[in-house]
Amino acid sequence: MAHNLAQASGTEPRGKLESIIPDLEAFVTPVRATIAEERLARKQRLAAAYRLFGRFRFDMGGAGHITVRDPEWTDHFWVNPFGVHFTRIRVSDLMLVSHAGEIVQPPARVKPWLNRAAFAIHSEIHRARPDVNAAAHSHSLYGKAFAALGRRLDPISQDSAAFFERHDLLDEFSGVVFDTSEGRKIAAKLGDLHALILQNHGLLTVGQSVEAAVWRYLAMENACQTQLLAESAGTPIVMDAELARHTRTQLGEECGAYCSFLPYWDWITEEEPDLLD
């Protein structure tokens, strides 16, 4: 027991501790041999992300979409076809769409219907943010409820602090986003941030990977739920800015978001391996 405690306290030689700590940067930037392998990996994670959104009931009719940039044709992105439930999405169902709105590669087994709102929002985000490879948006329950308040999240927990100074509020609702001019408003408000609260609408998150964008969505939905619950019970204690900023650097960057997604990837692919078809 004493030996184990010594290891945990850091009194053992540093090399032994490092041997059990993974190289997180290698997780975040895996090197794949070919563009084809990278494309397949992105599509697999995108299909898994849709299944997870379905599991968490982030589906609402035809609303909601997640996209990933193609690694070769960087002005194209992969997206789900309209009309297929999130819990049924497979890799072969995904379709490749250009920033001009052309369906370059249709889905294999379903009709190639493009969600107009998905195109209007995601084409403009991908165009404006070359550092963003993935974006996630839906009308999840708590995110939608919090968005109705017209406020940003407060850093009242370490999880919500991950979004401190890295999210904003678009306090203008103009109806369903069918026009790319509305998508440009969203992209402009997003700027170089990780997430947006769309007033009277829902949440939107982005990342350098599907993993990061989707984890941020899961985490932001949870943060909205937490703040709604805390405020219904009393007045939450808000962290001071320095502490919230420090916590964000520990949890809110690409590495933390990517690695937080990995257990969900293992869970959904083990229980629903058909998503990889």
C-alpha cells in the first residue's frame, strides 16, 4: 500500500509515471497513412456522432446536423441525408456536399436529400473557419430552453467553465435558417470561438475534429441543464474570471474535448457496429 501511495503522490521516478500516462497529443492528431484512411475515419466518427445524438434524443423531426470537412476536397463536407433518423445513420448513408451546394457523392441506400438549413449553416462555418473540421447543431431540450433566456452560460461548475470566454450568444432569431446569408451571420458571430447559443433556437459547437465538436455539444447541453437546475433551486455561486479561465485551459481545449469523446466512441461502436457499414 505504501508503495502504491508513493507512486500516486509523485515520489516515484518520473519515468515510471510517464509510462502510464498516454500521449494525448498523439490521440488528438493521429497520423493515417492515406487520405482515403483519413476520410473513412472521419466518416465513421460522424456516423457514430449521429447515433449518439439519437441516443441522447437530440433529434427533433428534421432538425439537427453534424458535418465534417473532407480531408482532400477541403471545400466539401460530409453530412447526413435529410429524412433518415439519427439512430439509423450509417457510414454509407453520408453524402459529400460542396460549398456550392452540389451533392458530389450521394448516399448509397437512401435518397440524396440535402437539409437546406444544414447547408446554409455549415457551408458558411466551414468556409469562414479553415481551422474547423467539424460542426454540430441541434435542438436539444436543455440547450433550447436555455437559449430562450437570451444569455451566455455562467462558470458555475468545472464543466461549464470549459466554455468561459469561448462561447457567445447570437441574440437575433430570423426563423428557420434556409438562406446562406443567415449562415454567414452565425459564422460571423461564432468568430474564433468554440460554441454559440442561438437565441430561440438551440446550440452550435465546432472543433478541429468530429470528436471535439460533438463532445462540446454534449458538454454544453449538460451545462445548460445544470444552470437551469441550479437557478431553479437558488442563486448559483459563479467562479471568478481567473479561476474560470484556468479551468477552461484544463478542460476546454481540443485535446480535452477529443479525449472526452473516446469512451462514447467505444460505447456506440460496440453496441451498434452496423453504423460502420
